[in-house]
Amino acid sequence: MESTRKITARLSHLKDNDRSFDLEFWQQAGAEAIFAAAWQMVLDMLLMRGENVDQFRLQRSIENIERLRR
């Protein structure tokens, strides 16, 4: 199955640039794309530090939360 990529670009001067293009882009991309981009930045940062990204994953904790009885 082939995926289609949508390429979006806007040319502007840096001093005239507001954040509207970025906001519109990420709103159209959706939550899954935002999470994937954020995770990729984490992995890139670890690579720059020289850490092994193959063994890195989100830390998960399990807790039991109970309401106190009065």
C-alpha cells in the first residue's frame, strides 16, 4: 500500500513571519503526527548525546490508587 505525502510550504521574510502557518500545519496533521514528531525529536536528542536509542522507551509505572476511607 502506498502512502501519499502532502507537502506544504510558504515563503516569507523571517521578520514578517507569524505562527499562523505552523499552527495550521500541525492542526491539519493531527495528534498522531504531533506525537510522532515529538518522539522523533526525543530520539534525535538521544542520538546527539551518543545514547543507544534502540533500548530507550517511555518509562511506565503502575500504581494502585484507592480512596481513603473516612
